Amino acid sequence: DTAVSQTPKYLVTQMGNDKSIKCEQNLGHDTMYWYKQDSKKFLKIMFSYNNKELIINETVPNRFSPKSPDKAHLNLHINSLELGDSAVYFCASSQDPSSGRYSYEQYFGPGTRLTVT
Amino acid sequence: RKEVEQDPGPFNVPEGATVAFNCTYSNSASQSFFWYRQDCRKEPKLLMSVYSSGNEDGRFTAQLNRASQYISLLIRDSKLSDSATYLCVVIFDRGYSTLTFGKGTMLLVSP
């Protein structure tokens, strides 16, 4: 009965490869997010989707491409991986922020620890 | 100036101590405020929202000072299980609402 799940949990790959991370939530939320937490533990939003529509796209290299096949899934594909992409990537979900007072609470997945060598 | 600033710590306290963290934010139009908790190698989880009037949840008290643009978290009677990183989170209105996280303050509670 996991709320937000991500696969894989660990990903070790070489520079130049292409990889994908998958995220699924069973909370019935409308909005999903990708965050990157770097080695200094700084958590920064990358993308947000609301009902399969991209609503936030922070300054992220276009090697990163999110895809939302339905509102319960948000995947992240990364092309031409670089050393600086090494980080923990967290998926999160929440209700539509406009829907109510407590809707800003975000539920995070367990994270995907990406190491690029 | 960073949007959300926190003292990274670590704060080392003995069990039973009272400890307080502050967080400052730069955007005076900030809408909502939260404290999240992140255990080592785990995902962040919401600890509590922060209301203008201040709010309390058991041993935890959160305060907001809009005039000085800071938020505080007070933990009373610290437990070993309180050891974690506490993330200050602010929502700025940029045309859409998005959570902006501070870098977190690490708390280590020792026996």
C-alpha cells in the first residue's frame, strides 16, 4: 500500500548513457513533481505536472525530459548523463494546490540515488 | 540573497533538552510556510504547517513572524528519535505555487 513509489531505488551508470526513473502514486492526487537533492542536501524542484499537463519547468537542462502518461505516473528520462547529474531524485505528489487549505502537503517517494561514473 | 535560509547546524543536544531553529525567507509576498523533516537517506515528510497565530503539535511549536520574515520551530523534551534534518519550506506565488526548500538544519539528540 505504498503511497508514492519510485524505481529503481539505486542507479549506477556511466557518463553518456540514457536512463529513466519511474514514479507512481496511488493517492489519487492531481499533481506530481520531480525534485533533485544534490550532495549538499539542497532539495530543488525540477518539474511539476497537474493532470498530465506540465505546469512547472525550472531551469533544467533539456537532457531531462519528464513524461506523464496519466495522472498517477510521472517518469523522468535523462539523456547523455553527466557527472553532475549524480544526486538523489525524489518524486512527490499532492492535491491540486488550488483545491484546499491543506493541499500543499507533498508526499515524497523514497528517492532514486543516481551515481554517474 | 537565498530565498530560504537556515543554519545548517548540526545542533547537538542531550535528550530532554529544548532546541529552537530559525529560518528566514526573502520574499515578503510568501504565502504559506511549513516544516518538513528528513531522516538520513530518507524522503522528506511534512512535520507541521506554520500559521500566523503560531501553532503547537505535542512537543513541537511553530511560529511565524511576517514583519521580520522568519519562521521558527521549537522542540521541547527532545527524544533520540527527533534526530533528523528539519527543512523550512515556503510557498512563493510565482503565478503558480511551488514549494521552496531551505537546505535544512541537522539535529542530533544524544543519550
